[in-house]
Amino acid sequence: MTSNEDKTVIMSDEYLSESGVQGGKIIGEHLSLGCFIMGIPFFVIGLYALINMLFGFGYPINTASVIGSLLVMVIGLLLIIAGYSIYSAKHKRN
């Protein structure tokens, strides 16, 4: 069997730049999905903790816990926004 008959070799695109573009699209898709998956629980947990602290449902109210819950909520919101912007930018270019 010659090398021309071997079908197990994965061939890249003709131009290296096209291979990079295709790889970037796949990475962007996975990155946006990862941001959504990580951002939603962060946002929900931070919002839940903040609401429970403000309305007095058993969480202790001190400066560190308020700042911590705000930080978790903001991180979640930023992850959701980043995931959406990556997803929308990927689909606008196609």
C-alpha cells in the first residue's frame, strides 16, 4: 500500500491560514458554551445569596459576605455577557 492509498492520515486545509480560521471557530464555539455553563450558576448563586442577605433569610450580613456575593454575581454576569458576545460574533462573520 502506498502513501496515496492510506486514508488514515488527516489532511489539513491547503493553506495554513484556513486551518487556523477553522480551528478558531471551533475554539470560539466551545469557549462561548463554557462561558454560558460557568456563568449561569455563578450569577444565580450570587443573586440568591445577595437577596437572602438583604431580606434577612438566615444569611449573616457583614461586609465580606456582601462583597463576596456581589463579586460572584458580577463574575457570573460577565461570563454570560462574554459567552453571548463570542457566540454572536461567531455567527455574524459566517
